[in-house]
Amino acid sequence: MIKKLFTLLILSAILLPITNFGQKDTNPNSDFKKILGAADRRTGIHDGNLVYTRFSNFGNLGSRYEPPKMEWPKGSGTWYGYEFIMIAGAEVTDANGNTIHIMSENYTNPGSFDISPDGTHTYGWEPLPGYFNYGPENTNEFPAMSHLPETWPGTWIHDYPGTQGSRDGLWNGEFGAYTRADQESYYVMDDRNNDEFEYYPYVGSAVDSAGYPNGRRGLGLEVKVRGYQWVQVEAEDILITRYDIQNVSDKDLSKVVFGMYVDPAVGGEGDSQDDDAYFEHIDDITYCWDLDGIDNKGRPGVGYFGFAFLESPGDPLNGIDDDDDGLIDEVQSNDAGSYIFGPVGIFGEDKWHWSGDEDGDWRSYEDINENGVWDPNEPIFDDVGSDGIGPNDQDYTGPDFDGTEANGMPDQGEPNFGFTDNDESDQIGLTSFVLRPAGNISADETTWNEMIPGYFGGVLPGNLAFIYGSGYFSLPQNETRKFAVACLFGNDFDDIIRNKRTMQRIYDADYNFTKPPLLPTVKATPQDKRVILTWDARAEQSIDPIYKKDFEGYLIYRSTDPSFNSIKLISDSYGNPIFWEPIAQFDYVNGLSGPHPVPIGETGANFNMGTDNGLVYSYIDNNVENGRTYYYAVVSYDKGYDTDFYSRGLTTQENLAPAAPSECSKIIQTNLVGDVISVGRNCAVVVPNAPSAGYTDPHLKEGVIHSGGVATGSVSVDALVADEILNDHVYQVVFTDTTFARATKSITIKDATENRIVYHSDVYDPTYLESIIIEGLKFQLENDTVAVVDQGWNVGGGGLTASIGLLESPKQVKLPEDFEIRVGEAGIDTSFAPLAFQRSPVNFEVWSTTTNQQYEFLFDETIYKDSILNTGDEIVIALDARGFQYKTAMRLNFDHGGDSTKITPAVGDVFQFKVSKPFNADDIYEFVTIGAEIDKEKAKNNLDDIYVVPDPYVSNASWEKPLFYSAGRGERRIDFVNLPTKCTIRIYTMSGVLVKTIERNAAEENGAESWDLTTEDGLTVAFGMYIFHVDGFELGEKIGKFALIK
């Protein structure tokens, strides 16, 4: 808990309505753009949860010029501010012996440019090169982001623990060579361009002491900046930014302050007149809200927005326990130190611990066999090495080259030690907060005075902004201090406070939040009034850092907006939307179903774990409209954890902390006019439509033919995904079986045309096969077990009846064959018995009509012992009859049913029984695929089916994309449907003036073409009646009309 050094002054007198002043400057071609002179400046977008914002690699969150600017929730178009500027300042002595204050920041507001007199550079932060990819793969020119490997540099600058190059090709994370959050960003900046004053931080270097562009001036500060977002419901309204600020100069800084300038606009540009702000000192949160709760578009539901200190820079040299945790002057840059026995702050009793691990929470590996070294399968805990990745982690490639893995002592880069241990620092806390006019922070002395420790107040201006800070503290050369803030949102005051407390818990646990499973890879195929989704099983191999393999199931989401806001319909106990409503859910059959036992934080809501209906890998959505854009996501989720999960067999991990389930992200990025620019691997954007004129669906030429074998089951195949189906290809479905029972053992699907295997499983289990789509084909198998399906006397029998079943014996075999008992002369065959003297001649033979093979048999006469088949006799079919090493199949009991009257079948009588038979190695199922095609005669006949939807078009159509940002009307669209694949569409006014010509050359599956209601010159057409002419070339033509109504 951060110590409160000062009491907040009463702000009620200054919380007055705010008027808009000087914030409407949206020209991206302003002078600021012209004087940048910084080739390494990059702007990215954080969209890993409901907080959607730009950020720049020179210390700023949000954007003055382009949305998204702290938009929440993502996709709503409601944003909460302009720019949020990180500030660092120090008191120093200049070259003339004067005490001055230098503040480093980089504010892009033209009214606050801190610019050199010659206009070549700004006095503030600039990004350092080498922390993002300069190549063409980085198409959006983003800073490095964890979910976009194309933004990573080929070789990371060696600023991490471990050997140089050990993180190349991996994410260079704060806690190791992996991603801790669901979405992270990383860049490094310094203040070398801040040469406004005659202060020279580098001693004895004429080059460094020079001015821009060759020198290194400023305060000599270098800052590593990381952004964090989690998709879990508890943290979906939070963006965390972490600043590690190092003094890389040759001089100590004895009086330093860090902070942030906040320029809010709750509800968007033009709606700041009714904004208010306040500071809640118990939870260390500064928050803003809109008095009427209505945004700049007249929409209700504007929430609360705030910043909260997670961690402030500490002073490890002042001899004071700044954060009241019982530890004095904690530092994070030290080594392991000595192994000592003694107290650890105020936590617990004396214990053995490394002196460098000041809070005593680092854990070495457990040497179970006491051989002095770590062995595989022994718990390794935190002793994973400097790369932060251990043998139980997903991205583990082997022990660290520097020997730090399982060395029995803490090393930088390992969990719960040094810079990765957020508890292991001495924090001064929040020391200043001032309300001030927005616009200008270029006057260093003014800004310094506004951040003086103990100053809480200011006068509420007409144009609200505020600065909060933390100081003073020392920063000797080569030392580093941490500064972490959270930008967070809530539906109301109580909601934002709950979110802040959740965020604090995440931070105090070293961001050790439960990690959702990997994203599955999704494909969506639009068809006529349906969409087919398929996905892979990669998510099922996910490994959580704590709970290990904990995948549970899939949720299928469908929305008509790219942010899925339209389906976030399930509320928590406070009435706040918390869960998205799926159209389908599939989960393991393991007894974990219904509401999860652990609620989501303090929301009172429990995640629905499903119905134990089993996993699938395809889904057909038939509840769609042609012409409408749909946004899909297949989301993987994990089991969570509860105290009885180990005993229930749901996990291999025992005695872990209970945790609510988490689901993976679903991200579809759009531009300012709603056009999709990026689709996550587990998402898809599709528009179902009727196919082109003359379209013939893919199909099987003659269905599935059972060309070999005697199985009584069935194989059915549906040709579903047209673009994957090969034309005129022969496929075969074949099996293997066991030795005696001939039970189905494996299955293989072959493309006989190309002599290749398209599917194989060593174990016959159709569940997975039936859940996927292979080369556009959906399989359904019905495999029979052995059971009698028909029996009786073909000839004669004299009324003798029989019951048939298996002999209850370890030797029994369910033999999939049909049999006949053929009655003949006495002595025609001899029964089998293990001992020769037990065998006897009989008057019948046992034949398999399936294999035309004669079988041996055991024979027992319970009433008439005359070696003749009659009432009370029992026949057991025998296999591999060799002494006592024999097996038994069916038993036929010619039961007298309580009537011992002797009935004796005559010579020539035949008793038969037939059984159902599973697939075996003799069975072959074949089919021939015919791909989709266009039938020209059918296409000619279909021309009359061409029409316009909607008709009439009244102001707008329900399927048009919403417009969130830009001025103007947004998308306007009508569709021509049932068109040929190639045609020319001409649109005329009723007086015959050509308005638009559209050339179409489209796929066979899509028979629609859109018109955006503009002329050839890009002008919007007038409302009224129009004529369309479709020229299908050799197919013919179609003329029709439609109406546009205002």
C-alpha cells in the first residue's frame, strides 16, 4: 500500500462546469509534423481489451490528431481524452552555477510546442532506434507489440538479463522471453534532444556536450516503456503503462520528480463543457466523468475515466520505510546477496532467504531426491533462469546459456526477484495533484512548481487538465526507478473503483494474472443464407504459467459490429455488462459444467463452463441474412481452478489458488470509416450471399459406394466448402481391424486420384473426424457393433427354437460373421473339446456364410445324449481350437423352454443367424467429388432472378456499417444479387443518363455486387427512381428498376 504523504485539499469549490478552450486542433499537417526530424517516431494501437487507444513511442498515450483516443468500450466511438504525457524533471546546476529545473516531455499540442529556436527539434523525449522492425513486413509501422511479430526487430538490443541474442525471435518481455499479458508493447526513449538549457549531463565529452543533432543533453535519462492489456473480464477495462527510468548520465540527480499531464475530454471532442474531475485518495485514483452522461453524438452511457498510481519511484537511499511494508530502502537492481537466516520485514517469522530478495518471496527448486542438483520432474518454482522461461513453460527451448537455471539462487530476470518483483521496491507514493488549464506545459519552471510535493489543488479551468506527480527522490548515475500507472474505465464510480482494486491486485502479484489459452486458427466460408466455420486444435496445447494445461472449451460468437459490443448482453450482479452471449459452446466431457464455482472478482458473476457436449472443430450457422456483414470469433477458454479440481481429476496441479476461467481475445481492427484493416487469427468477417447465376453446388458423383467388405454400418459425406473441394477426385475410406474379433482398429481417408492420405487415425474414434471438415468434406460414420439381427430356420427345423448370445467367458470374441447350422447324417462332423475323449460325432456342421469357412464348435447335450441335434442341445462356435488355447464366439441354446418334448430337425434342415458387422480391413467406401461449376444454360435461365436489395432503399440499410469517427453519413450500399460471375452493370436515371458502370468478375459462390450510391465522379446520387441494365454477354441481359427514398 502506498503511503499517503499529503492530504487532498477540498475541491468542491472549484468543480465547476468546464468550457471548451483551444482543444480543437486536428490538422495532422500542422507545423508539428514538419519539425519532427525524428525518423524513429512510431505510433501503435492498443486494442487487447475494451480499452482502445493509440500510443506513441515518445512517451504519450492517446493522440491529438487521430482516433482511437482512449476509446471505451472498444467499438463504441466514445473517447475520453486527447493526449496523456509522461513527464520527468530534476533540479540541477547549470554551467553558470544557476539552480534550474529541467522538465522532459513531448506534447504534440501546437500551443505547447517546446521547440528549439531554429525549429529543428523539440525539447523532450525521442525514441531510440533498434526497438522495432524497420522492414516492409511492419506494414503499419507500429512500435514493437507482442501479438505482432512483424513489428519485432530482427535482433533485440541487449538490454535484458542473460546472454546476447537469447531473445532474438522471441518477445522481449519484462518478465522473460515471453508475453505475460495478452497484449504488450515495448519501446525505449531518452531526452538527449532537450538542449534548452546550459546543462551538460555527460562529463568530459565534447561530442556529448554538443547541441542537436549530435549531442546528448537533457537530464541524461533513458526510459523503457511497456504497455499491458489483459482480456480477462476482471481486467478488460484497464491499460497499464510501466516506465523504467534510468540515469545514464555521468552526474547524480538528487532531486527528481516524475508525473503525467492528463488532457481529458470525457464523451469526445466538443463535449468537455460538462466534464468534472476529482481525486480519491484512499484508492490513489484520479477520475473524470461527464455530468449528464451523454457523449458528443447525443448517446447516453458515458462512463468514468481515470488514472491510478500502481507504483511510484522510490528512494532507496533516504533511510525511510516509504511504503509502510516493514522494509527500509528496498532496491531492485541488486544481486542475490548472501543466504541468511532472519526476519523479512513485517512478514512472518525468521526464515532462510537470500539477502537480495528483500521481501523473501523468491523460491528455489525443490531437491526431492537430495542429490544436490535439480532433476526433471522436480518442482523448479522461480529458479527458471535469467530468460524467465523454465521447463514447464510453453516457449521453453532449453537451459539458459549463462547457467542461471536451477542454480539455487535468485538472478535478475527470474520471477519474484529484482526488477520482476513489484513488491520489492520502496515507494514514495503520489505527492501532488493540480487542476490547471489545458494546453501549455512547455514552461519548465511552471510545470516544476505544479509538481511540488504536497501541492494538491488548483483552480478548475474552463478547459480541464491536470498533472499528478511523485517526488522528490534521488537518482544516482546508472540507477533506475520505476513508475507505473493504470488508465482505467468504469460504468460508474463504484465500477471504476472495483476495477482499480482489481488492477492493484494484478500489479502486486507481478502481473501474475491467469493466462487464457492460445487463439485457435479460424476459417469462415459464407454461403447462401449460412456460414461455415472451421478451426484447429492448437488452443488445446496451451500451458498456463501457473495452472499448466488447463484448456476447457470453445465459445462461438457472432456479431454485427466488429467490436462485438452488440452481443455483450449478460450482466453481473451490479447490472454492468460482463459476458458476451455465444451462439454455440463446446467443452470437454469431464463433469465441469454450468456456472463455475469461482466468481469473476467482486462482480458476483460466474462463467458458464458449458454442458459437457464434447469438442468440435466446425460449426454451421444457418441463422444469417444474405448481404449483411457478420463478425465471428471462436474463443478458447480454460478451466479456471478450485480447491477440489485435483481430486476430481480436472488438473494435475494440486493446492493452487482458486481462479475464475479466462477466455482468449477476439480482435478485429477497423479504420475511421469502419472498414476492416486487421482480423485476429481466431476471427473472421464474412458476408453471406446467394451464388452466381447458373451455380451448381459441389456434390458427390454417385454418392458413397461400399465397394468392398461386409460391414453393415454406413459412411456419409457432405460436400460443404466449395473452394476446397477438388473436382473429379476419387476418395477411399478404409480401415484396419484386430486379429480375431476383427473390431475396427484404425481409419484412413485417401485421395486415390493423387495417391495421398488426407486423414489417418491409429485409433478408431469418429468423434474428432466428424467434428472437422477435410478438403471441404464433412464425414459422418455409423459403425455397427456385433449383434444378432436375424435368425431362424431356412429349411425345416420342426419348430425347434434357439436363443443366441455370447458365452460369458474370458475367451469370448464378438465374431462379425453370419452362420448356418446345416443338419446332415449322423457322424457328418465331430465336436471340439480340449481333451480328445470329450469329443463326439454329431449330425450337423457349422459354416460361416460370410467367409464360406467351416468352424469347429463345442457341443453339450443337456437332455437327450444321442449325438443328434435336438431339444436342450447347446452349440458354442470355437476359434483357434487348439487344446485349451481356444476362443469362443456365439452360443446357440436350443432351449426347451420348460417343455422337454423331443424335437429333432431332419437331414437337410438349415438354421441361420445374421449379425451386424463393424468396419474392418476388407471394407472400402469410395466416392467421387464434383466441384462447384457454372451451368451456362441454367445461368441464362437465372437472369430473370436478378434484383436489387433493399428495394426501395429508404435512407439507409440495416446491413451498412456504423460510422464512429468521421464526419459525414457513413456507408451507403445496395446489392445486386443472383448475378453471373462475369457481367457489366450499368445504372441510369429515369431520363437515361448513365450514373455508374460496374464491371464484375467474381467467384462462383458470390452472386452479389454492391453499389455505394455514388456516381463515376464519386458524388452521392440523388434520391429517386433508377434503371439498371445487366449485360451478361453470351448469357443475355436483364433490365430492371429500383428506388432510393429519403
